[in-house]
Amino acid sequence: MIKKLFLFLISVFSFLTIGCQTVEPPLEEWVLARAAYEAARSVQAAKYSPGFWHQAEESYKKARILYKEESFEEAKAEFIAARRAAEKAENSARLKRQQSGEVL
């Protein structure tokens, strides 16, 4: 009886310990997303590539909200999505500006 109780308590303790593990804040993803966002802004991506810019902006805002709520896994995914969209927006804007003859 005592052996079964002991095993039960160990099982419960193990389950609670595993369930309480925390996820690291996605600081690197935030920094990379912010840098890509600023780079896209610097080439006027909102004007030249509004679709990608809008995606980047929405993902970045959503990621910041999730970060503040400490939903770090979801925030990490949104920061990655924001970085990718911002990079696409920057590249697209640079290409369109070059094709139109504007100096970057």
C-alpha cells in the first residue's frame, strides 16, 4: 500500500514538474524581426510593397502582444513570420524602386 502511494506521489510530482517548464523568451527572433521591419521601412516598403508590408506589420504587432502576455512559443512564430514578410517587403520595394529608376 505504501509502495503504491509512493509511486503515485512520484508520478504526480513528475507530471507537475514537466508541466511547469517554461519557454525562453524569443529575444533573438524579436531583434531580427525588428531589424527587418526597420530595413523595410527605410526603403518605403509600405508604398512599394504594401502586401508584404501589411503582413509584416500585422505579425510584428501580434508577436509583441503575445510576448507581453508571455505566450512565448506563439510570439516566436509570429516574430519569424514578421521577419520573413519584412524581408520580402524590403526586397520587393528595392526592386520596384530600382526598376523605376529611383536612387536608393
